[in-house]
Amino acid sequence: MMQDYIKKIVTACSLSKQEAIWLLEHICQEKYTTLLIKNLTPEQELLLTTYLDQIKKENKPLAYIIGWVPFLNLKINVRPPILIPRPETEEWVNQIIKRLSAHKDEIKKILDVGTGSGVIGLSLAQAFPQANVVALDINDQALQLAKENSKNNTLNNITFIKSNLFEKLENQKFDLIVSNPPYIPENVSPSLDTSVLNWEDPDALFSGKEGLDLITKLLEKSYNHIRLNQKLPFQLVIEIDKTHHEIIPALASKHRLNCSIEKDLFGNYRTAWCIKKQQKPFNY
């Protein structure tokens, strides 16, 4: 019975029960509720063994095996080496949506810098259907995957552009800019899980010795692409490393931005919420 398979998976790979269910659904191509009183066929048993070996011996992430992850109200396809969306990112994107819900009419243009699978831009395109979303990435594989996710989730108010940061945007301005850039310090590399190091694109993870190379450029160039809007409590949100909580406000101030740092659901410093210095203080 399926409960026995779940126990086997959880014991073998330290996956959660929910993750075990997703794996079984992927193998059987059926919803778990229809599988409760069934056993796997010999072919499915073999496939399960193959997947468990990939997880245990190759450290292959489950998301790359089943090919998708849930993210807010979306189903996001993932493929190596494009970065797998994380719960920490899902949390702050959800916070953006909640905090700006009363300001929807003020949000006409949104920019997602370094879109990867497209997950952030697509979530905001769904939450703010009146807005036009522009999503940038320098990686052709990422852009192809993001376009696929846009089509699969039937979101048409988003445009994808190959661009190194803002280089293809000229003088365009946006009401909201968001980014989950590479930010991990290079010296942290040995401590990362092999499922990350062996499978995900290092260019989407690391950005210089301190992890600040791309974030510094992002803060420097964002000011000229933010449309002044006195009614919005923030206009630039960046995911950061937990070691950046002191230096980023100083960097932001240098580039005429006020910045507040917030922690994630695990208690780690995770995001920088910024606004032009001329504007009012944050008021959610």
C-alpha cells in the first residue's frame, strides 16, 4: 500500500511525507487520492528505485526529478541548472502582494531582474493583472523556461527580455523592481549542500568574494529606473545573504535609496526593501 512506499521514501532519503507523495504521484501519473489502495507495478517499483538512487547517490534535487514546484498559486516547471525556487523567496513575494494590495491602482509597471524560472515575475503578474511585467535574464535557458511557465500558467501580462541588468531598458521606469540575484559569498561554497553545488547554476548563486558584486550594481542602477510614486511604501525589493544586513543599507544610501532589512521565516536576514530618499518612510 502507498503508506508503506511513503515510509520507505522518507526513511531512505529524508524527504518529507508531502515530498514522498509528490514523487509517487510523478511515478504513477495519478493523484495520491486515487493511489491509496494500490501497489506500484514492477515498472513503477524500478522507477522508484532509480529515483531514490539519484537522490541518495547523485544528490539530485527532488524538484528536478518531478520537474516542477508549487509557488503561491502557480505550478512552476524547473530544469537543471536553472535555480529552484525556495520557500524563503515565496514568503517575501507573498509579503509584497499583501502589502501592496491596497495600492494596486498605483502599480502599472513591474520589473523582475534575473528572472530565472520566472517565478517572481509570474507571481506578481498574476497578483497585479493590471500591471505590465518585464522579466530580465542573461541566460537563454532561463528565459526559455520562464516563457514556458508563463504559457502554462496562462499569464499574458509579462514580457521576457535577454538583458544584463538594465542594459536593454534604456530610460524605462517602473513602479516596482524585484530581484533574487546571485548573492552567496564565494567562500561559503564548501559549506553548501551538494544538491545545490552539483546541480544548480553557479552563476545564479555566487557573485564575488562577498556575494555583493551584482547587488552593488543593482542598487547603483535601480534609482534611475524607479518611477517616483509617493503612494507606494517601497519600490525595490532584493533577496540578500544573511551576512549583508549591515552593508546593504549603507550601499543603498550611497545610491540615494532608503533601505529596510527583513528576516525570513527561519529568522535569517533575507530581504532589502528600498525606496527613493525623497519619499515618505515605510508605512505598510
